[in-house]
Amino acid sequence: MNVTVLGASSTKFGELWQISPRDLVGRTVADTLLEADIPRRKIQAVIVGNMLSGILGGQEHLGAFFAEELNLKVPAVKVESACASGGMAVHTAVMAIISGLYETVLVVGVEKMTDYKPEELAQALMGAGSDVEREAGATFPALYAMMARVHMDKYQTTETDMAAVAVKNHLHASLNSQAHFPFRITVEQVLASPKVASPLKLLDCSPVTDGAASILLTKSAKIKNKRQVSIIASASSTDSLGLSERQSLDSIKATSIAAKKAFELSAVSPTEVDIAEVHDCFTIAEIMAMEDIGFYKKGEAAPAIREGKTGLNGRPVVNISGGLKASGHPVGATGVKQIVEIYHQLKGDSGKRQVSKARVGLSHNVGGSGASAVIHILKSFK
């Protein structure tokens, strides 16, 4: 598998009340096409990653909607996989290209979340949960809090360990002008922040965010006078919607299955990954992801993160964008933005947050409490 990334961009993430989804997508696609330096007529299909447009915005025909906005008369479809919608849109585009059906595909991820009341948004997001969880009044902070409790009991993970994840990701976001929260925080601030669902506190949780991202993919191609970045593996998996049907609550099985597939497809090992953008919707989620992907054994990720082994001077450097926690989490755009970040890191043009000698990157996008997961591995070529 080898699918070339021709261009990639994302908008500013944040509370973008004055900017419509149309404008968000228009801006990121214009930037992506400018970088790719190919005419719009070369695009043969559009894949849109989005979770909430039907529930909150009343528009489900999002593929055709954005094809019209972009003045493209090509096949276009919306892909939904809860918070993994962006990653699944990329996965769908990769499959379409390697099948030979299309040569060049535009992937867009977009979500507009801050225009709605908190109770409306919470109910919409729980559309990714099980019937039992919704009937019980559970929300995703509560579900991840239960997973955190199990992880704490089994591996002596502490609230300070989880706070260290937030501190690291805010440090990284302070180098990212497009992040929702581009500023540093301290462990003490995390621990003192209001409890949302114990042991998770406000600063353990990713924010409600608006934003869009896009990438242009094509079949394997040589790019003249530029460092080429390609997706060399794309894999996904699923698990039960609800936690009560899971074999274990200290890990996300869909992640471990998808990661194993991706490493097999790419012939890359976890030790070869230089940078990773993982799904840290809550701080405990990053700790579990680092173990489920295979970067660390169970119970060893939290100490490694606390000791700085996944920071700017470590390997792999994790969530250099700030992750969902600090860069923001517009759910349909997140999985695409992860690819955008890795693409620019592997090209070597990420400015102040550039990771030295980054050649292999991994993205990890999760839907709901782990009912779906998508892994991509990218590599740069001279």
C-alpha cells in the first residue's frame, strides 16, 4: 500500500462562531489545492468526515452539499464513525484509490459544535453510545472515567499521571498557533480544576471545538523537488458500542486490532515510529492508546509520559499538535487533522514544533468509547 499525500491543511480550531461550515471547508480546501498545485478538475471524488451535521445542523447530504460548494461534479459522500469520522473518511479514500476506482481523492473533515447548547451537544454525542448507556444517563466523560478507575486499580495509575498528559499536550499546543488552547498549564492546575466525572477533571477533558481539515490523496506518485509523504498503511476495527459488553475496560480492543493490522501492512514496528497523533479525548485515553498501539506494555505508559519520554525530546513524540486535549476536537475533523499534522512534520515544515529527523508517523482516531478505531501509518521519502 502506498498512497501519496499531495497537499494538506487545517483551519484554526476553536470557538469559531462567526465562521460557517461552508467557509471552514472552503478555506482549508483552497489551501490544500494551492499546496498540491494541481487543477481542481483532477479531483475524482470527495469524501467528507462528519458526525453531527444531521443531528445538529439538519443536513445529512453532506457529500453533495460540499461538492456543490466546491463546484465539483464528482462522486461525493459523507462518512460517519462517531469521533473517528475523519479517520474513517481517510480510510475510505485510501481504499478507493488502492482499488483502482479513483486516482485522486479529496478528503474533508469538518464539525461545527460551539453553536449549540451543552445539553443538545451532549445528547448528540451520546448517539455514539449504547442504548443502555443512554438510558442510564451516561455521557462520555462518565464512560472514560470508569475506564480510568479500572486502569488505576490494575496498574496504580494516578490522577497526577493523567494530569501529566494534559500538561505535555498543552506545552506542545503552545507552539501551535492554530490550536484551540495554545498555552501551557501545570499539574497543579489540572488537579485543582473542577471534577467532571471523577477521577476526570475539567482539564483532563478535550474541549468542544469548531474546525475543518482536508487532504488530497493520489495513487503512488513521484513528487519532484519535494519530500514525498505517503500513507503506507490504513487499518480499522470495531468493538461493542457499550462498555458492559467489553472483555476489558483497561484497554480499547479496536485500537489494538487496528494497530496490529497497520504494522503488518506497513512492515513498520512501533519502535520505528517517530511521531504519533493519538486520540486523547480524555487524558486516560492517551495512556491507554500508548499501550494498545504497542508503544508500551500495559501499565508502563503513564510513567513514561510523566518522565517526558513522549515529549519533544522523546520517541515517539506524541500529540505534537496539542492533541485533542489542547489543539481541540471538532469530532468529524480530528482524524483528518491528525494526518495533516503528521504530513507537515514528515515534510519538515512544522516550524517551532518540528520534530527532528521525523520520517515515520502514526495517527490514531477513536469513535465513541472505543467502538471504532482507525490507524494510519505515514512515511516520508526523499
